[in-house]
Amino acid sequence: MKFRVLIIDHSLTQSDEVKTIFTQSGLVDRIYEAHNGAEGLRIIKNEEVDLVICNPSLPDMDGLNFLREFRALPDQPHLPVLLVSSRAEIDYKAKAFELGAQEFLIRPFQPDDLLMRAKSLIHLKKTYEELHRQIRDLEKTANVDPLTGVFNRKYFIEMMKSELGRSRRHRYTIACLMIDIDNFKTVNDSLGHSVGDHLLKELAQRLNQHMRGYDFTSRYGGDEFVVLLPQSSKGGSLALAERLRHTVDSEPFLKAEGRNIRLSISIGIAAFSGLEVSSEEELVTTSDRALYEAKQRGRNCIAVAESLDQFRVEPPKGLYRRNYRKHQRYPFLTTVKLIHQESKHSTVGYTINISYGGMAMYVQKPVAEESQVEVWVPFIDSTGKPHGESVKGTVRWVRQFNDHYGVGLEFEELNRRDHPIILNFIQEAERLSP
Ligand code: GH3
Ligand code: MG
């Protein structure tokens, strides 16, 4: 164990004596020297030192004052100080120990006496530092959700309390985004709990990729995550929420493991100044109520709290508007024929919902993910005559149940010329929806 020593002594002879003892011992790999208190303090602040050997009779300050200034330095809680002095009055020694000196050696002394004490002090320092590191690690793991690696709910509440206080003092807006996976129970039931766990991990990673340094993601519980955005306006948090919603919706999950699982999330936003809410619970509860509104409006969307009890499902501009319209699903219950484009095999499907972007259905025979299919949708026209429309698309997800499969299909294109009835149906559903 090699260490770095700082010798503070105005007397060159005494300083050299201590230096020679350490050099000959072979225990040190660096010796710093200072000839007054101020110089000593500067070295302690700027260099890595393991032990300070100090003669308390300093030209610029009394040894006790030196100890006072030294203990007031930040970041040096474990650096030991060994005083080497010819003064042996008991009161002086007592005061020095009170001020944080760890050892006191009276001149003259045996070299081994100095080395023995130095070694034991450094051993103590290393033990303290190791303990400190372990405590910091423990504190960190106590704040982290073991499955996803993001912070846990307990720590989130603590952070929320202190951020809310700050937002009150500095009068800025603080936003809370409550995020919940859509229909996650079905995913767990069809793919198993361990796949569910992997999905939760990947989701946490994706959410984290979009955060700024001081944003704060944590797992609130189950399939629910919460993001705290200090100093974020309503507009800013909505833009971030849309990026999060999009990042989940646009790319399948577990691709690295050869899977292709589609997920979506719903998000509730509460963004208020700290003075507008009475407590951190009120902010969290309000974002949770906004999330409930988003779920009510069909999922895979975002709802914003306008006030503590008014909520708006928000499809404002650009990407969000296009995606929102594309993904807003309407109940659509009918029997269809699903034809595999390559093999021309067909199976009967029972549709569940439809959007501008695609439809979900149950089928009895398995279909492969990413296969190209055609769906024949029968309609009855106003004269009672049956006819149908065919729409092409790609199978984006498949979930296996006991004796049937859930299938998500993304349309290649919906246009007025080939799909007037389907388009009319969706537009009418859109017009009638709240
Ligand atoms: P909704 O769209 O209304 O949110 O539907 P949902 O099915 O996601 O319903 P909800 O959020 O109430 O259900 C959460 C489900 O998340 C229940 C449970 O199956 C699953 N879940 C919760 N914690 C874990 C976990 O640690 N691992 C896994 N694999 N699944 C979990
Ligand atoms: Mg859920």
C-alpha cells in the first residue's frame, strides 16, 4: 500500500527529517512539502493526499486555527492529520484532538513510531472511504427499481417534494407525466410474465433516451411509469410526451431477440406552477386522472389537465395530429376474410377495431408477423345488396390465445376510390366520438 504524504513544517531541518523517514520506508509514492499553513491548505485542496503531517507552530497561523480551516474544507472528511510537535501540554493536545487531529507525536520520536502511526491512520482512512462508498451504493440501490433500473416510487416522491418546493421558491412550472402501457395484461397473458418483464425493461430504456439531464424517470408500480420534468411548460411536456408515445408506438419491441412485439402507451400530463397545487400528491393524482381520460379515449394517446379537474385529450399539431388520427381506434365488429397474399390461403377473421392506419381482429388460423395480407370486408349497401371492399396490409403483431390469435394489421393505403365505404365508416365514427 503506497500513499501520498503532505508535510507542513516551517523548519527545513524537521521537514527533511520526516521526509527522509518516509522516503527510506518505501511506503510513499509522493511527498508534498509546505512551509506555512496557507500553502498546506492549497495543496490539500488541489492534490490527492492520504495523510497530513503538520508541525502546529506555523509562521502564518496557529496550529489550532489551521485545523479549524482544514476541517471546514469540503470533500476532505476522512483525510487524517498527524501533529508532530515539541509542545506537550495536555490542554493543547486536547484542543487539537477536539478540532479533528487524529494523532499527536512529541519530539523527539523514533522513526518507527512515526511510520506505525502513519500506516494505521491511512488504513483507517481507506476503511472509512470504503464504508462510505458502500453506503452510497446502498443508498443508490435503495432508490432504484431492480427490474428496470430506473428510480423507484419512494425516491420519486422524495424528489417530487423537493422539486415542488424549488418550483414554489423560483415560481416555475413543474410537470408530471403519468405513463401506463396499454392492455399489458393481455401481453402478459399471451406471451408470459418473463417476456412482460423484458418489455418493461426495454420500455424504461426507451423512455430514458428522451430525457434531459435533470428530468427524472421512475417506475410508479406495475406497468406504470412517471416522469418528473422540473421547469417544463405545458407545451414542452406535451411535446416530450408525444415523442415518448411515438417512440413506443413506432418501433416493435424485443427486436434484438428476434421478436416483434408492438406496444403502445397512454400518458396523462399535469403541468402547474408549484403555487397552483397544494401538495405533490395533488400533482400526481391530477396526472393520474388525465391518464384515465387518455385510456377512456381509446389509449395510445395523451391527455392534459387544463386545471385540477378539467382534462383535454390533446391532438394539437403536426406529427401528433397525424399519428393521433391514424391510431385513434373505433369499435368495428364484423366477420372478414383474411387472405395471405403469397400462398392465397384464407381464414375467417372477427374484427375488433379499426383506425385510418389499420385494424385488429381475431383469427382462427395462425398468420406470420410481417406477412402481406388482404382483408375482404363485407358490407350491405342501402338497397340491401351485399358487396365488399378489399384492403391490403402487413401483419404487424400476432398474439396467441388458447385456440385463436389476435392480429394487428397495418393498412398499405386507404383511398377514396377503392375504399369509400371503409373510409365513410371511420369518418362517421370520428364525427360521433366525444
Ligand atoms: P390498460 O390499457 O387499461 O392499462 O390495460 P392493462 O391490461 O395494462 O391494465 P393494467 O395497467 O391495470 O394492468 C397492469 C398489468 O401489468 C397487470 C400485470 O399483468 C402487469 N404487470 C404489473 N407488474 C408487472 C411486472 O413486474 N412484470 C410483468 N411481466 N407484468 C407486470
Ligand atoms: Mg396498463
